[in-house]
Amino acid sequence: MDKKPVRLIGIIQCDFAKERCSGFGCVNSFTNRIDGFTAYEGDAGVMAVPFNCGGCPGRRIARTAAHLIKRAKKKADIEKDEIVIHLSSCMVTDNGHYPPCPHLDYIEKILKRKGLKVRKGSYKSKTAQKRRDEGLYDSLNRDCD
């Protein structure tokens, strides 16, 4: 059986970080296929859908993932196995917003129970990397795939 191509990427962003962040870095990285999205280089037909977790401990994840799966199938004939969820860098790294999300394992478990593939990382901030190099932030413990 052939592996289906990725047709839709969900980008989950931290609800608290979204109070400060527009999400531009994540969407820009996706659009330009850089940072956490280099694996999709040349895939022009891939759609990105950013959304937030809904607050700790990922309150909205199950409902939003179910809605995304249903709407993708109904509106664009995209199957669940053609969807990849990226946990944004604000969730998986020590950065200018917060330390990594303490609920990552729980959130990942929910997404996998929904049958979705999960990858970690989106935008790689040069400022955050500089602060890691200076020892102000923890080193990347969950780098972009």
C-alpha cells in the first residue's frame, strides 16, 4: 500500500502564547517551507490550518481535531491519513513566551487517538536560539522534525 501524501497541516499553537503572538512566524515558516516545514518542500497543494490548544491541559484539542478531520473530508475530500499536526515551537521549546508545554504527552496522546500524525516544531526563532546559546533558555529538547 502506498503512503498517501500530506494534504493538510494543522498547526497547534499555545493558547497563552496566542495572547501575545499572531502566529505569523509559524505560517511564514510553512509558506516558505523552512524551519519545521522543510519536509514539505515542493508540496504546493498542502493547506495549513492554524489553531490553538484551548488552554491547559489542551482543553480544545479533541474537539478541534475531530472538527478538522470531519471538515477536511467533507469540504476538500482530505482523508485523516493525509493530515499532519505540528505542535508549534511555542509549545515544544523553551522560548520567549514560556518553557515547553507541561502537557505535551497528553496532547500528543489525544491527537494519536484521533488517528493523526504528530510532528514537533514550526518556527525557529533566531532570538530564542541566541538566548539558548547564551544559556538563558534551556537547549532544544524537542527540536523540529
